[in-house]
Amino acid sequence: MEAASKFAIAVVPGKRTVGSVRNLIGELGERTDHRLPRLITSDEYKPYRRVLLEVYGIVHLRQRCHRRGRPPGPVRRVPDGLVYATVHKHRRKGRVVRTSIERIFGSAEQLDRALADSPVSAKVNIAFVERYNGTDRHLNSRKGRKVYRFSKDPGLHEAMTHYAQTIYNFCRPNRALRVRQSDDRWQRRSPAMAESLTDRIWSVRDLCCRQASPP
């Protein structure tokens, strides 16, 4: 999720495992041409830091220390511009009572600079992703909780997840993204418009009449 434009870059449905995290971060890197984001935030799920090094890390060749034995393998080091922080929720009786921030990659100065440059938040949080998850549940009734609605086929569930993601990005105006025009009227914008991927809000007919991905 890109916080400023509310654009959902990559979504991987299913259980959260190392494999799904690797697919998610891999898609994020491919769809952003592997440019380093100013700041990456998530919860404290540990595989994130390892997979971030796999995708964005710099390969460093280690020198042999001794003449005998197998030569040491390459390692991945954190690039200078990678800033990553996590949010840990402390719960009591099932309720969140407080949160704590942990800086994983990058210096404290880099983190403060990234937060100062952010147009939407002055502190590390995961509220934007959680808000998208709530919107996704409203768009996709298969994910409703404590109701008699579910998917019987994993393939259809995954297809509906990506369909809801595309509807959210291109067909739904976001109230937080509207801008005031010169005539004092408000222009409604979708996340795709905020990312300059399109100049208008698509209808569902527009979406269904164009090929969004290779067959």
C-alpha cells in the first residue's frame, strides 16, 4: 500500500507464510522497478526483514580467511537508502492497549527524515493497510467475518481478491484524495488517478472491456 495515494500495489491472498511474504515483496519490487521506497512499515512479523534483504539487499562477496576449507558464500547487506520500521501491538485481554515502534533498517536520522517528508503521517503506523483490509472485506463478501459467506474454490477466491483490488484502485473515488479546483469545486480521484495511471474514474464496464493482464 502506497500511503500517500492509497494505491494497493500488491495483494497476495491466503495464509501469511514465508512464501506468501516472498511473493508479496517480490511483486512490490517488480511493480516499482526495484526502486527503494522512502519508508517501509509493517507489523512485527519476522520474515519481512529477511525477504526485504532478498529483494532489496546488495550482494557482498566475502573474502577467504584461510587457505583450506570451502570458500565463504556471498551475503546480502542492507543498502544505504532502505528504511524499515515495525509496529508492535501490545494486547491485554484481546484488546490493544499500546503500541511500540522498532527501527529495523536505516538510521534514526533517516527514519525522522522520511516521516518529516511524508504528506500523510508523522509517525510509523500500519493504519493505511488496515483500512484497506476493511475496505476489501466490504468489496468482497467472501471475506465477511462471522457470516455464512465463504469461498469453496481457492482459485475463485484469489480471482475475486484481485478483482476487488482493481475496483478499489481504478473504479472507486477516495474521499481523502479529492482536490479543490480553480472554480472551488472538488475533483474526485481514485488511487490510480493519484498515481497518474489514469485521468478519470473508471466504470466497471470500462474495467471489464479491457485486458488488465496477459491471458
